Amino acid sequence: MKKVIVIGAGISGLISAVYARRSGFETLVLEKATNPGGVSTSWRRKGYLFEGGIHWLIGSSPENPLHDIWTETGALQANNPVYAKDPVYTLVDASGVRKEALYRDLRKLGDVPGLRSLRFHVACFRHFHTPIQDLIGLKCRYPRGFNPWEFVKMLPAVLITPYLMSISSRDYLKRVKDKHLQDLLSAVVDPGINALSLIYTLSTFAAEGDSGYPAGGSLRMAQNMADTLVSLGGEIRYHTPAEKIITQPDGTYQVQTAGGTLQADAVIITMDARSAIDKLFPEPLQDRWARKMRKELTTEHCMFLGVGVRADLNKYPRAMQVVLDPPLEVAGRQYPLLIVNNYAQEKDYAPEGCSVITALLGGESYTFWKSAREDGSYKEKKEEVIRAFLERIVQYIPEIEGNVEVANLATPLTYERYCDTFEGSYMTHWLPKRAFLTAPIHYKKGLYFAGQRTSYSGGLPPAATSARTAAQYLCRDFNVEFVSK
């Protein structure tokens, strides 16, 4: 039995590990943190659960091929049924009055100039999905055959993709001649990335049952996958970061950890590839793609706020986009709009009669927080951000005032510390008119990369598909049958 070591128990690491183990490899996962999930995870504070990963899961519908990966690896089970919230977002102004709501059926938004072409583009993506195919030359117990009709149905999306890649979501939404709707639609993806991401995501909302929220969120989903791996005979060692990967003369590998050196026939790297190319090898990798990644990679930071409230907030929408006038100023940036997620309807997220709300503030902030850590003001500035957020959000949710039991802020430095992501980035964004920088999934025999830096943009779909592909390369290189279920 060949042995593979998977570095990282995030979504990619767990998927590649489950497929490798099912295919007969002795499988060991090394994880720096104490929980599975990587960046897509949740954490508890004083009885409150803060969802730090999933807001919707593409592939939650059986009609989407990604659903096969989620079920084959145990991510979706009976213990985490999916709920497709509708409306997806509700826009609320400073007076607390609802202005607009983003429904999955875009026809409910009316006939504002510009919406017709947006709906047409979304309709073009009706049958679009990430192809999930088997590698050429791979032995598969359950092969996925090539279906030409599947690609014919995706042609309308393919034809408009170059245009959508050339324009930012912000510029694309300018065609919608209603400021409230522009604001509402800008909540779907970061306005700075290309419009392809916006249209594709809206198309998954429109698909019946897709892009839903699995009960228990990202932590239960990740734990399901970890449990599946262990039930198959795989192993996860938490609090065990990999330090170096050493290639041996016979083509095998040594993985150095603080607890000793481990031997393996193959290694799948699912930690942030941008960090891995500098940290995991005796000398930083100098391949052309690695040099290009160091020079041109675009990362995305976030500040994640979680608040536990001693009040029942069921009467409020599950996801609100609030208009802030004047904008909230945090870490040298201004936020005129803020997405607030309300988990009052989720079971076990808070004590009886209590609720959880969260908010994510995007944009570059690593430099700000790194400076704060260096000058000793890090803790003080975190408290300032929490205080500023609570002072502003109480206009929309008055029950918060005097009832906050716990407030938690994760900064890019938090992600850097627990997940080893480059400059604390939580995902990669695909900018307009820019080629996407990727690490090769197949680096060489026995050494593979998987995760968001190996595929287009960020999020769970590329994490899943790249992990499956890495496991298939592993099987093909060692002439092993790939077993998916």
C-alpha cells in the first residue's frame, strides 16, 4: 500500500484525502489547527457559533455535478440538510426600512432598465457548471463519461464569457438604472472582480435547490468529511503543521514536522500555494509559475465580525445589506454598504432566546493590522472596530443595545496565524482582463497542489474540483484504480 500525506485539513485536503483512501492509499492528513475546514470553518465563543465560511454552497442541488463530490466525500449527509434561503439579501436603509430584496427568481425585481440584459446573461448560464471529468488514461471504478450534449448546452455561457471576464461587476451593474438594485446586486460578489463571477453565482441562485445553506454550516460539513475519512481508515493529525518537504533520491518524500520526520510515497499540498512555495521546501520554488505568482498574485483580505446577542432576532431577514450614511470607516477604508448575516433561525447557533449576527468587511487591510501588531495597538484597534460596528448596526437592530454577550473580530492576521494563508488572505479574486495565476495541480510524480490557488477564482467549487483532480493524478501516477464512492 502506497502512503500519501495530505498537507492541510481544509476542504481540498479532506476531499483529496477521502478519494485517496477510497482508492487504497494509506492516507495521513497533517493540520496546523485543532479543527477541520481550514478557512471554511466556524468557531464557538461562550455558547455562540460564528459561521466563518459558507454563506451558500454551490452544488447543493443534485442537478449540479458538484453535488456528487459533496456526497461522495461525506460533506452532505442526513445531519446537514440544505436550506435555500429566499430572498438571498434584503436591502435596508438608515431608517431601517426595507428598500429591495434579491430573490432567486430575478423576474421579481421588475423591469428596471438594464435588468433585462442581466436576466438574459443569467439565463445563458442556466446549464453551465464546472465540468467534472476523469483524467485521460486513468483507471476508474465509476467512470464519468464524456457527454457532448452537456457541453452543447453550455455554449451560450461560453460565448458571452470573454465579455464578462473583461468587465468588473461594479461596471457591469452600472447598466441597472436603479441605485437600490445596484447596491443589492453588489452584495453577491466583490464589485471589483470580473462580472463572470456575478452572473455565474446568480445563475446558481436561480437553479432550483442550488446554492443553499447546509444546516450546521461549514464546521459540520467539514467534520462530516473528516469523520468519513477516519471511518475509511485514514488519519488526521491536528496541531501538526508540516515544516518542510524533502524529495528523496528514490523519488519518495520526507515531510518534516515538529514531532519528527514522516515518510511518504506522495504528498498533496492543500495549504495556500502562495505560502507553500516559500515555506515548504528547502529552497523557495523558482519555477516560472511560482515567480509569476509572487509578482502578480491578487489576494483578498477580510475582517470578520461575530456578535452574540441576548435577544431573539427572528423577525429580521437572514441576510441584510444595510446602507451606511456616513460610511463606516475601518482600517483606513470606508464601507457605505455592509452585509449582516442573521443566524437567529439556525438551531444550536446560540443559547435559547439568543441570536448570532456576523459581518464581513472586505478589502486590503493586512498592512493596517500588521502595523498595529508591531506598534502594540492590535488589541486596542480590534476593540475600536467592534465598538464602531455595534454603534452603527444598532440603528437597524435596536435589540443589540445593552444585550451583547460576546463580540469577536478575526483579522487577516487571524487567518494567517491559524490557516497559514498568504498575508491572511481568505480567497483569491479573479480581476477583469487578468489571466488567473495558478499553481499546477500535477507538479511532478508524487507531488501535487490542490485548493483555490490552483484554479479560477476562490471559494468551494475550485477547492473541490482541484482536490478531486489531484487525487486522480495520484492514482494515475501510481497505476491505481480511482474509486470515488
